[in-house]
Amino acid sequence: MTSATKVPVEGAAISAPEELKSGSLNTKIYNAIKQRILSNRLRPGTKLVHEQLANELRVSRTPVREALERLYSEGYIVHILRRGFFVAEIDETEARELYELREALEVFALRKVFETTETWPMEHIRALNGQYRVAIDSLGTRDRMLTDRDFHLGLARLAGNGRVVDTLASIFDRVILKRRVEGYLPTRGPEAYKEHIALIEALADHDAASSEAILRGHIRSAWGRLHEHLQVLADHDPDDLD
Amino acid sequence: MTSATKVPVEGAAISAPEELKSGSLNTKIYNAIKQRILSNRLRPGTKLVHEQLANELRVSRTPVREALERLYSEGYIVHILRRGFFVAEIDETEARELYELREALEVFALRKVFETTETWPMEHIRALNGQYRVAIDSLGTRDRMLTDRDFHLGLARLAGNGRVVDTLASIFDRVILKRRVEGYLPTRGPEAYKEHIALIEALADHDAASSEAILRGHIRSAWGRLHEHLQVLADHDPDDLD
């Protein structure tokens, strides 16, 4: 089995083969359902019915079953005994762990930029926060959160570690897409904007200690608000429990 | 599509359904090939041939193609134009990014334990390092590295954040399993053991600052050695390049 051929590391083009560009039926169905989850057409808590999905996607139940297995193994959906498959919803433990991980990675990225550059690209950072200000005024809660994600990913990207950015992006996706935003207080948007402004001022002053303290405080405030919200949801959803 | 049913968060047992326990043919073949990669029966750089895999696993080429697509999308294998599929091998950028991420997460976990507990479970930690000492004397390079992983994951686990432990575990898997260890100097084992001992002494003294400095130094030494090794491999493998 272990043929001696080695990967030519440089020189050869690494590319997606034709069969992956088009994708098999199973992969297409997997992508279609995942896309509905990530775009929130299928919201957290929604029940997934094989037959219904098969009808909508105009395929047999086999590729749907394959796709649900894969989404289950990746944590996008859960299975409840005698109830079936549901789009996964965030719980308090997962949310706390994700916010801690987010703080560790964002602080790492912030320090890395301070260690390696003399000045931050302030115009770029202010533009990202400008987009966030627009989002507070005009967008729904979830879209506002996605714009906040862009601000934070934009900062982290300056540290030059793609894997940290990818990991952060998947944290934001989970925190944003796996939660219900109904009833979430809209005041968090303006608060977060002010905290961004304070962070931007500290970056412009090249003040590493203040920047780090503000960033940590900002992430912990966000977690505090989400934590409260998850408790409100738990208190008001007694009908959902067996 | 969006049925109003909500996931019953508590009270109902969340479990793998029967179909996932057994798994479809595609999932079984996917797991079989992935297991060969993770157990290093299929080593980094090995060419993967559909027909050969289908014969070995006694299935048609269709589930093999499905499995390779999925492993490709997850980064376990690469595709090179007109050459085919190969078990992915680590490159310098990926390795550097993973070591930086590892440092960020291990330092986060260390600080968290110092913040939340008065004493470290020293007996447990010394036992983990005792296993590492045995591994230096008796095991091959890759198994020695897997024992080192157990030491570091054991420390990180004390911070009580499962997601950080999972992310670290996947970093170690990538760093260890995606590299060729042929020609890697065995002296790193005893060095790493001494660095573990220094860390353990600082933990026993409940000295947070020293512990963090030693841990950072330890991870950076490991990266330095790997970095050298990757350059030696690159210098000595001119035949692999087109």
C-alpha cells in the first residue's frame, strides 16, 4: 500500500481536481444542507426530516442520509433519541469555551502585531469599524454580529497566521449561527461600537497594555451578555423540555 | 422547511442513532482510510491510488472516491495536477502557524489553571512525564512525540475547557502525523524531558511567571528543531521536485 512516491512539495501546482470541483451527488447534497444551516435558512433548533429534505432537493433519501451523517459528525446537527435530527443550538458550556478560546486567540494576535510592527494600519481598522457602525443602525441582530466578526477577523489577520484566523472564523460562525437571536437586546451593538473605538485609540497610541486590557474586557462583556441571554431563553422555554 | 419544532435541550438523551453507529458504506470507507493515515500506515507523501484502495478494502471505486473527496476537503490529503492524490505532508508555513497556535492555547490554559486553583495535581503531572521518560528510552520518534502530546494535553485539560483541549489535540495530530520523522535527531527527547522537569518545578512552586516563560521557551525550542529538520528534508529531497 505504501507506494514510495513522495509529494513534490514545490514546483507542482496543487489544485482541486475536476471531480472535486463539480462534486459527487453526496457532496453536493451535503453542501446544500450545510449552506442552509450556515445562511440561517435552517435555524438552530429546527427539526430535519429526511423525506422533506429529499423532496426539496429532488433526490432520493440515500444522499440525504449520507449528508446528515457527515453534518452530525461535524457537530452541525444533533440527534435526539426517538425525536430525530435537529440543527444544533449552542449551550452555555460550548459558548463559554468558545469565548475563552476567542480571547486566547485574539490576544495572541494582538501581541504578535505589537511585536512585529511599529504602526497599525489605522485607516483600514477605522473603515472596518465604520462598517460596524452602519450595521448597528440598519441591520438585524445576526447581520450586525457578522459585521462585528469582520472587524475582529480584520484585526487578527494582521498577525500573519492564517490558521489562527481560520480558527477564529469558525468560533464566530459557531457563536453566531448556532444561537437564536430572538429577544436579544439591541443595546449591545452601540456598546460594542464604543468599545471598538476605545480599542482603536489604544492601537493608534501604540499602547500594547491598554489595547490588551480593552480587548479582553470587550470579549468578556460580549460573553456576559450572551450568558444572560442564554439564561433568559432557558427560563422562557419550558415547553421545549420533556 | 423551517418546522417550528425546537430541540429539547435538557431531559432528552442525545445519542448516536443506530445508522450512525454502524455507519453507511461511504462512512466506513472514509473512516478506514482516515484511520490508516492517522495510524501512519499511510505515511505523509504516500500516493493514494483509487484502484489499489478499492481492491484492498474490497469495495467498488465509488465509495473510495467519496472518501477521498471528504479527506481532501478536510486537509488530510492533497491533489497534484496530473499526479493524483497524496497523503498530506506538513510544510514550513503550516508548521509555524500550528506552533504559534499551540503556544497561544497552552499559555492560555496554564494561566487559567493558575487563576482558578491553589495547587497543581503534581503527582498526576509527574506520572505523565514519567511516561515520557520511558518513551525516550524505548520508543521510536513518532511514538515519543505522541507521549509528549499526552503530557501537554494532560496539563491543558486542567483548565476545564474541552474545546481548547480538542483544538490542541488536532494541532498535535497535524504536527506529528503530517511529518516525516526519518533523519530527525533523537536528542530532542532528552532535552524536552529536562524542559518538562523545569516546568514541573515551577508549577510545584506555584510560580506563574516562570512557568509561562519555561513553557513558551519549550514550545519555541521544539519549533526551532522542527524548522531545522524541515529545511534539511527540503535540501535533501531534490529528486521529489519537478
